[in-house]
Amino acid sequence: MREMAEIYDTVLVIGGEGEKCREVALGYGFKDVVTPGDVIKTKPDITPFRKLTEEEEKNSHVRDFSKLKVQAIFVFADSKDWGSDTQIILDFLCSSNGVLGSRSKTYEDGPPLFFAHNDLVWATSHSSVRLGMGALRKSIEAMFEAVTGKPLKATAFGKPQVGTFEYATRLLRQWRKDTHGIDAVPDTIYFVGDTPESDIRGTNEMDEQSQNTWYSILVRTGVYEAGTTPKYIPKVTVDTVLDAVRHGMEREYKKEMQALRAGSTKGSESAIADETIAEGSPMAEIHAELGVTGPGGKENGETKTNSKGATGTA
């Protein structure tokens, strides 16, 4: 989003409670941020059935939309009111160069529309999943085409777009360099998520094109439904995020043991064991992470980072 702030100055932001989205957008560096509250306060008849609360009235600003051009629309968070937000988004999409109240002759010169993610559904305490931002995107695209006769080309960030995983890779590499002096991406990145359509799909697609390994782990705490087979298959399914972390650590432990055995010239398994738990060795770190006690090693609750892998959470 910070990169987008270098491209667009005046933006409409959608979603969330109160002024949070405006504050977040200003924090990213956008110079002029418009909210649906600003639009409704200035033009109350734009949404006849939506009235601002006292708090919204206080936080919203009257704007001169005849002189203001919205250059881009960002849906930062799930919409609080689909009806009014959809109407306002469509008014800007159908405008001429982002001027509210104008009408484009071609329906091709309105501001671009961006979504922070593309999850169709998400899990709450309710017995079934709830519609998410991806559903709002599909709804707006369908309505835009119904009104204009032309398809809408909206852009979604976040999972499962590969660009999001590439960005995560760059951050992990920089973190390893700053923290451990290792200027390389991890051999294996364990990605933990609760949504097959975004988390698992994105991880698996990144794994197909990446030089390192992206290992998908699905937890049963989100939109996963027991007894069903997800459309996008994870490498493993576990109950909790803690189980996912343990699985990744144990898998790295086994990989390291196999590598040490394959490279050993001593021919003695006991000698290998002594080597792997020697103080300062790679296996000593893994033993410490798992709380394992063995010959030459001490039980240690301190968490350390194994240079062979990293864990990402959704």
C-alpha cells in the first residue's frame, strides 16, 4: 500500500469501524483520504436509506466534490454497510475521472478499484461461514456490468495472489539478514492458514514456481468443515496453530538427522547422536526448541530460530 501511496494522492477508502481506515490510509502516505461518511455527510441523498450516526457525523467531513478527483478506490476492510458502500463505489466507478456527480460516456475513465484481499467467506462464531470481501467484489463487478454493459477489472491484493507471497519472501530474507546475518531465503517456509481458497491455494501455487519450498498447513479453526475435502489440498491438516508449529519443527528435526546420518563417516549412530546435540550445533538448537534432553545436551526453554526453516501464519 505504501507503493500505491506514491502513485495516488486522493483516494476513497472503504470498510472498518469509525475512522480506522482513514487513519490507516494516511499512515500509508496517501495525502487526501475520502470515506463514505464524507460522501453521505456532503450529499445525504446519495444513499436515501442510510443515515450517519452521531459519531459518524462528528468524524466525517464536508467536501467540495465538484473540485475533487478520486484517483483510486481501496476496500481496506469488510464493509459495514454493503448497500451504501456499493452505491458510493459504483457512483465513482461510473464517473468521469473520479468526479462525483459526473457520468462517464465510456465507463472506462473512472478510478481503479482495489481490494485488500479476496476471501469469499470467513469464519465467525456463527454455525456457518459469513460472506467476506471477495463476495463484495463479485457483487460490485456483477452490478457494474449490469449497469454499464462492460466488465469491471478490479484488483485484489493479499492471498492467494503470488505477489503477496513474494513480498513475504523478501521480508523473511531481510529479517534473516538483519537478525542472523544470513542473506538468503529459508530452504522451507511453513505457511499456516485456515482458508483453503486463499491460504492453501496461494501457498501451493507459490511452491510450484519458487526455488525454495513453501509447505502448506491447514488448521481446523477457520472455514474448514470437518468431513469435507478442500478444493486446494494442504501438505498436512492439524487442529491448532501450535500443532502446525510443532509439525514444522519436528519435520526439520528429521531432515537434519537424515542429512547428518547421510554425511557421517563414523559409521556409528551413537557418535552421530553425540555430534547432533553438541553445544552450539544445529541439532542443539532444534533440541532446545523442542525441549528435548539428550547426551551432551541440556533442556532449554529458550526459543531460537532454525536457519533451515521459518514459519509464517495467515
